[in-house]
Amino acid sequence: MGFFSRMQRMMKSTSPTGGIEVIAPVSGEVVDIEKVPDVVFSRKIIGDGIAIDPDGDTIYAPIDGTIGKIFESNHAFSIESPLGLELFVHFGIDTVELRGNGFERIAQEGQRVKAGDPVLKFDLEYLRQHAKSVLTPLVIANMEDVKQLHKAEGVAVGGETLALQVFL
């Protein structure tokens, strides 16, 4: 995030009393981020969060906000809330190497979305056969701004179930 984005966020109201609710971007079993078979996620190099072992076919916007970058291969995207929470959703491990096979883009970069809006579709069976892992990390990219984080456990319903509660 750039200097002007930080200044703009600082001038806006602070985080709601109950924190920012982040919903599950995909349906499936919630897994500790440390169990993702990629050190970038398991060691929280790009941020903390959760992972989900998916059982659906759609990736949803986890918050109200603006889609930042959608990778050309459609396996990952970033999103920023109006309060400055920056999230990164990454389907699977080594899925970039599939060059977009198994994924379909629904939303576009720069698009404003509501939590629960579909962003990407995926072919779970194809990806289970061709990716190293289908565990899908949901990561807070600006952990330096987070004062407190609560993580969900159990089974998540994509676009509906609370996955994280973040206090900025």
C-alpha cells in the first residue's frame, strides 16, 4: 500500500467496535494457516489468516471493498476494504503453473464488490488432480495495522460464514 492510501485511511473513521468481519471466500473445512504446504503461507511471511480445504466451485469476496490485483492465471486476488484492511485470497499451491486452467474470472480488477459477491469460479476436480494442494489461504496482507485477530474454526460456507474478525 502506498503513502497516499495510508493517509487516506488514517483520515477515515476507525475500525468498527466489533471489528471488521471477514467472511469465508470458499466453502470447506477451515485449516490452520501453518498447515499450508508452502512456507510463504505457513510461516506467515505475507501475513496471518486461515486456509480452507475447499468443497465448492466459487471464490467469493470476503469483504466489501475494491478488487486490487487478479493474477493473470485467475488463481489469486487481492481486495481492500474502505477502512484499509488488505486481504489476499490464493487458491491452492502451485496453481499459478496451471496458467489459468481450472479457473474462470467473474469479477474484474478495480471493481467494487460486496462481501459474498462471486469473484472466481473453479473446477475442483481438475485442480485436485493437477495442483500440489487445493488448500486456499485467506491472508491479511497488512498485519502491521492489525491490533487483534480472531480466527474461525470448523466448516465454512463460502460467501456466508464468518472466517476472521479483524480489529485495526
